[in-house]
Amino acid sequence: MPEYCVTGGTGFIASYLVKSLLERGYNANLIEPSIKGTLNVLKSCIKATTVKRVVYTSSCSAIRYREDIQHISPLNESHWSDPDYCKRHNLWYAYAKTLAEQSAWKIAKESGLDLVVVNPSFVIGAIGEYPNQEIGFVHIDDVVAAHILAMEKCEASGRLICSCSVAHWSQIIDMLKAKYPFYPYESKCGPKKGDDQPHSMDTSKIKQMGFPGFKTVPQMFDDCIKSFQEKGLL
């Protein structure tokens, strides 16, 4: 049975991934580094003789922030966010994710490290404020499944977009109001620009590898709200 090293083990995605790996009988080591720490882990993997592949969790935020998004949509794994666009619109999370992933690829290409990157869209599990944002959504179960696919499939390579439908938060609010009318909702959309451009994501690559398909947006929010209800948060 192979042993996997999962970084950021106390984070949302990593904690679910570790749980799934343990349930499958794998051993999982937990490390919680910063971005620089992640790069240090990659360098350590290069030096080691037992590491066969590194699966790195990036984000669709490293793909979708650019001026020409509407002209080139649907976006695929070859597309990158523009750091200048991110800085201009104060999209610092996307800026950091883009630079971190590019650094990881640079190290992998220079060393010959077998690196596979999973790029999830917005991972459902908690509902935040109501931003002026057009964004892809994905269920946490699908993110975990994508990581395990990247670990187990020998033919896995490059980047893997992990995203279901793209929607504006106003559409999500309308959907939730119709199904759960007894809860309060934000009624005002934020004024921030730069994060609201319509687009779509091309997930044909991960599906061709055998990924069975993504849970729908209603399914992921139903699971999220049910979880909140069971825990007495709603």
C-alpha cells in the first residue's frame, strides 16, 4: 500500500482528502506549511528517492483572472491568470495562487519531478457574503475524488480543472431563496469589479481520465445546508 504526504492537513480540502485516504486504507502524513513551505516540500521530494508523484492543490483562481476571459472561454488547463490583472483589481488570493503554482511548475520542470496539479473552483462547504462574483463551484467530495484520481492514475499529468457550473452569486441566492425561503439572505450585491466576468470551464481533460462527473450546484448546496442544519448552525 503506497503512502501519501498531504500538505495543509488542517485546511478544508486537505482534511477531507486525508479522511478519504485513511478510509481507503492509505497512510497519510500531515504537514502544514506556508507557500514557501510547500516549495520546500517539493524540493525535499526531488531529493528523496521514494516519491513517485506530487499532487499539488492549486485553484481555478490561477486560471480565470484575465482581461480576455470572455473571448477565450471555455477556459482549459492551458490558461493562466494574469498577475497584473490580479494586482490591478486587488485579487491577492488569485495573485498568490498563480505565482505559487507557477513556481511549483518551474521547480518540477527543472528537476523532472512528476507533478500533477488539481485546480478546483469555489469549494462548497460554507456560505460567505454576497460578492459581485461570477465563479465556478465544486463539491468537496469531487475535489477529493480528483486528487485521488491524480494519485492513482499513471496517465495523470499537468493541470486538472475541477469545477462544476459557473454562476453569479445572485443566481445562487435566488436558487437558495426558492428552496429554503425561511432563511435570511443578503439582498445587496457588492460593488467590486474585476471578478464578475462571465465564463465557463472546460473539464474534458479530467473526464477523459475517468472522472465520473461532478455533483450539481443544487446538490452541493443541499449537502452544505443539511450539514449546517445537523450541526445546529441553521
